[in-house]
Amino acid sequence: MGAPTWAWIGRVVEKEALTLALTHIKKVSEVSVATLELMKIFKTNNKKAVKEAFKKVNSFEESADDIKRNIIKELSKGYIHPISREELIRLILVGDDIAAYLKAAARKACMSEPSEIPEEIKNYALRMAEEIHEATTRLVEAISLVKKKPEKALELADEVEKIEEKIDDIRDEALRSVFNICDNSKPSTCLISKEIIDSLENSSDRCEDTGDVIRSIAVMNA
């Protein structure tokens, strides 16, 4: 099979991989929606309802994992240029981490006694979850446009970076509250509060990392 044929096959496979990547990030965004809903319920102190909400977070995250494995299996066949393949795999892996850290935050909320977590921490967690959902929404749009309109994809990646910076500011505020809680409450409340905030912040970092990969792919297609 000649080089032009291999190049054509590579472009087709890359296009299909990006379509699958879009399916994956949409599922990750569903995890963000479910986590946002859980954080809203968390504020009501209804532990049973929080546990029910976690089932949805878990289900979406597991679906994202399944999609990730299928994409990596397809990419491992080696029909596209190694550089493109490496970027696509990075895109999937860092995107999957968004969902994993959201699940971790949701799990910690599920493990806690909501009424023992200070209202201010629940408010910070909700604000962070709202911003992460905004970031994943932009990531979905960016991936959908990365081949057709790379310049727009770059703009959306920039927006994700700004959202991540906003979440960093919220986290800094939240940590000041966490430190106060640690000085004045039992250790378990301190620990759970910090882990919820940290997991959400880690998810936000992965949103920015995903945006960086999208930038790289967009530049290659500009």
C-alpha cells in the first residue's frame, strides 16, 4: 500500500478518533452536570439524596472510562502519525482525569455527614462545580471545532484557562475557611472539607490541561 493511501487512512482514522474524543468529553461534561447537581443536594443536608446523586456521577464516570478504553484501543492500531496519536491519547487521558477528580469530590461528599460540613464549604464547592461545568461545556465546543475552526477552538481553550484561574481564586478563599474549620472542629470535618475542595481544584486543573492539548491540536490544523 503506497504512502498516499496510508496518509488518507491516517486522516480518516484521526477524524474518527476526534469524533470519539468528542463523545468522550461530552460524557465527561455529563459527569460535571451530575456533580453540580450533587453539590446542590449536598447543601440541603439530605445524606440519602446525596448518595442517590452519587450513583449518577459514578455511572457517567464509568461510561467515560469505557469510551476512553475503546479510543485508546483504536489508536493503538497505529494508522495515524505518531505525533497526532500521542496528542489524541493525551486529550483522552487528561479529559478522563476531569471526570475522575469530579467523582472523587462527589464521593467525599457522599461519605460525609452533610450537616457537619459548614455551609460556607458547601457554597464554595457548589461555586467550583458550577465553574467546572462551564469549562467542560467549552471543551466540548472546542473539540467539535478543532479541525473545522481551529482559531475558534483556540479562543475556547483560552476561556477554559480563565475559568481555571477563577476556580483557583475560589479555592484560595475556600482554604482559608478550611483552615479555620481545622482549628475549631473535629478532624474528620476538616479532612473531608479539604479533600472536597482539593478534588474539585484538581478537576479544574485537568480542564486547563485538556485545553492545552486542544491548543496543540488546533495549531497543527491551523
